[in-house]
Amino acid sequence: MMDSIFMKRCLQLAANGRATCAPNPMVGAVAVHQGLIIGEGWHRKAGELHAEPNAIHSVKNPELLKASTLYVNLEPCSHVGKTPPCVDLIIEKQIPRVVVGCLDPFPQVSGRGVSKLRAAGIDVTVGVEEAACMDLNRHFIRFHREKRPYIILKWAQTADGFLDFSRIPGDQKQSLKISTPFTQMLVHKLRTECDVVLVGTNTAILDNPALTVRFWTGKSPVRAVLDRQMMLPKDSVLLNGRIPTIVYTSKTDREEGNISWVHIDFNENVISQILHDLYSRNLQTLLVEGGTSIYASFLRMGLWDEIRTETSSQCIGHGISAPDLSGISLFEKESMDFDENSGACRKIRIFRPSSGLN
């Protein structure tokens, strides 16, 4: 019971690094002596100290560590990276017991950290609140297990199931405004938690999106766009070079400042080629924001880990249909309803595959 309580505190601490520690996982650590927390910490930013040393160094009386338990939601690292191995510090401080939420899927760690601690005579317990620990770092785990980014499909739709008015390139009609200022803020918060955001050619041309973070504090993701025939206007916001941008095309393969034109074969599986390229760039979380053909491709291939929808009370009768989720095995992870009269929102729903994260 007490192990579960302290592990849940690890998860609370770990979540503080959601928008800052990528490509590293979110990790929290708690040092406990005789049932009382004497130190805690989390991994704040990639390249900086991990959660375990942050927790250990926060203990005012280090001698107490020799009779303490260290809780950590992810297996302590045993390899030399940008920081020293956490297991070496745990052994050095003679901490007699370590409780681990789940093993690390990263090949250089996976099981080695626990083995090294046990070889040093430390009592190690693994699997406390394991499901919650895996869920917190589901992006990291998916990336390393399946060699592809964690994929989030996100769209806003009307009550009668449309994404937008029917428009074609060159059409001066404004896009349909579905999101409110509040839900725009939520989208920008989500962008800070993702490594890359992808749109298709029509979305890029018709909406000329910035795909940056403006209504939340945090780093903008890498922008990616499908542009098979290189139809994007030169004055497109996506080509302004202010944010690293990847353009997937059949025409060229070159780098120019912050923009990478990546040649892919459009006669082969386009989605698989994109995911392979993003994996090679160590971009772990992909947010797909449009358009309909891209959504359809990901859904058809079963390549998605979350679907986030926003539904307004508007009805437009006809237009571009939202993706059809009937027949897809999923469950509703979260649902948030907001008072329409306050202008706050609509209904936001988050879906996951019924199979979950194995």
C-alpha cells in the first residue's frame, strides 16, 4: 500500500517534465525514510540531471539514505549518456531498497539497471503501479518498442460531422471556425508536448497554418508537410524558416536553412516512409492535424495511438466530412464538456485503441 502511494508521487513529479524532457522519458523519484519523504526530484530537461540524483541531492541528511527506500517510476539508467549512470550513484549512497514502476524499453538500459542494483546487494521491487507508469511514458515506450513515433490524430468537427466547408486551392472562402480561444489554447499546449506536427498539401495551401505555439508557453514542434508536387507558395508560412520544417516531396532531396526537403516514393507506402524518417530523426511524438486523406491513411493502416476530437454545436449541412470511426476498435479515455454559453467550448474526447499499450 505504501509503495503504491509513493509511486503515485513519483508519477506526479515526473509529469512536470512533460514539455521539456523529450526525447528522454518523464521520470520522478522519491526518497523515503521510515515512512516519510526526505527527498524528491524529477528529470527537468534532456541533458540535465535525471530524477534519481535530483532526489538524492535534495536530502538534507545524506546518512539517512543508508536506511531509506528510493522510488522511481522508470528503471534507473546504467549506461553513460550526457549524465553518469543513476545506478552507480544509488550504489554509492548505499540505498538498501529501490522500488521501480516499470522497466525501461531503451535497449541500452532494459533490465540492466535492475540487474546491476541487485548484483550490488540492493533489494529491488519492480512493477508497482506498472500500468500507470507505462501510460505516462507511452510515447517513449511506443517509439523504442515499435521503432516509430507515438501518433496522435487531432481534429475539430461540427455536430453534424464536418471538418470544414468544401474548398479547393484558390478558393478565397475563409475556413470554418470551430475551435474557441480556449480550445485553441489546449491545442497549443498539446503541440508543446509533441515533437512534430504534420499536415497535408491542401491544408497547408488553403489555411496557410503556422503550426507553432502562440497561446501557450513552450517550444514549437518541428513542422512537417506533404507536398508531392512542391505546390506550396514560396510565401507560405511553413517555408519561412523560423521553425525547423520537413517537406516530404517527390521532387528533390535537399537542405536549406531550417527547411529539409525529403524525397519519398509516392508510389510506395507514404505513411511508412514518413514514420521511418521521423524515427531516424529521434522525433518520438507525431501530431497529425490534417487533412482528410492523411487521417484516412493512418486510420486505414491502424497507425494511431490517440484520437482527439473537438465537437461544436454547429451544423453546416454539407462540407468536408470528419473521419468515420465506426468499425474501429477504440475506447474513450477522457471526455470533457464545457459550457457553450460561456464561450469556453464544446465537447473534447480522447480515444485510445481498445488493445491498449502492451
